[in-house]
Amino acid sequence: MIHHLLVTPDRSSFADLSLAIEARGGFISWADSVHQALTSLSKINVDLVVADETLGDMTGLEFFKRVIAVNPMVNGAAVSSLSKEAYHESSEGLGLLMQLAPNPGKAESERLMANLNRVLQLTPAKRQETSR
Amino acid sequence: MENGRIAIPSMEAGGLDGKRSGHFGHCDTFTLVDVKDGAVDKVSTLANQEHIQGGCMVPVNLLADNQVNALVVGGIGMRPLMGFRQAGIEVYHDDQRQDIRPVVEDLISGRLAMIADDQVCGGGNQPSEREEIT
């Protein structure tokens, strides 16, 4: 089962995303804060982390700089209202799957799931090692 | 390096007399150089896999699965760098030379430096034209 960690102080902003994940049989863990998310990532194996645009005193993109220090293997996607160019500049080197609009809808969530599946298909050995 | 396997992101068919690729995620092939007793023992090539956005760990797993010990890049993002380090693959840096052979010779003789955290792409650092963002 694919394990997703959704990081947001407002779960309603990921309503459509969580429905899309559940429709595909995915498992969801929630974190309301950066601290809770990083604690979870140090304890559990996660296939995808999705971060909301603002997480307390940092942006979702800044949060991912901390995530890769804890677990660079985990895949990520961030909500960001930056322009395409500004997002590219800000996310450089973070290796994120895609930029999500605030309150990502069903179609966008489906694209994210499809992108995640493509990456997971290309990394089957590592998935076996990290799957619970 | 006395013993081990070096991977060089390469253009087209690769090989010791081939050209390096400045973009390891998008490179055509990896030239693999086996080093034994401080000398080149064997050279082979490994086809790269499909590169997709966010697929930084694909080459990390590919090279780890093929027993690579060291990689030479022109540039790299922080996530794949951390991934290579976690996989036990040392990442060396040379953003000047396109020929594979002199870079391999320098790595074997200890004249090539490992990439530093402040040389990665992103995080406020300015990548050169040859550097790679994955």
C-alpha cells in the first residue's frame, strides 16, 4: 500500500487530494505542523509527502529542505502559488514531483498520483526495501 | 581510489574515450570504470533509465544496484546528493572538463575533490550552465 503524509494546518485544503488517494487505495497519515511531520518521517516509511503552502513559520518549499536532510528518498509535492519561473527557482535541487495549486482539485490530485506511480515503478527495488 | 567502481554520466555510447554529460539525470549512459589496485581494470556502460520530474532517486537506485562507489558530476541538486550519500556513493565534482578519461584518472589518483554542500544547485546557489538540476 502506498503511504502518503499530508502536511497542512488545515485538512480541508487537502479534501480532494485525500479523496483521490483513498480512491486508489492509498494510506494517509496527517501532520499539522513541521515538527510533527519530521517526527513522523523519522519513524515511518512514507512514499509521498505533500506539503501545504504555509506551515507555521515556513513555506512548504522550505519544509522540504528539512525533509531531504531526514530522508532524501521520500518523494514530495508542494502547494505553491508562485509563478512557474519563481517556483522553479525556489524548488531547485529539491526534486519535487510537481507544483500544486492551493486547495488542489481532483484532476490535479490524479496527475500527482499518476506521477508518483511512474516514479515508484522506476524504483521498485528501493520500494521493497522501504515498504512496511 | 585503490579499488571500486566509478560512474561517469556520459553522452551517447560513453566509454573511457567518450564525453561526459553535464546532466546526470538525462545522460544517455553511465560509463562504469572498475578500479583495481589503483588502476583501471575494466570499463563498461550502463544505460540510463527514463528521467521524469521528481525522479531523483531513479539514478541513485540504478547506480547503487550496480555496485557503484563513486560518481563524478558537473552539478547536482541537494536531494539527489543526499540520496547518493545515503546509498554510500561518494559524489565528486568537476564542472570544467568534458572528456571522461582525465576525470577518471584524477579521481583514481586522488586529485578530484568531492562536491561540497555549497556547490549544489538551488538553495540560493547559482548553478553554472553545465550544472544539473534534478
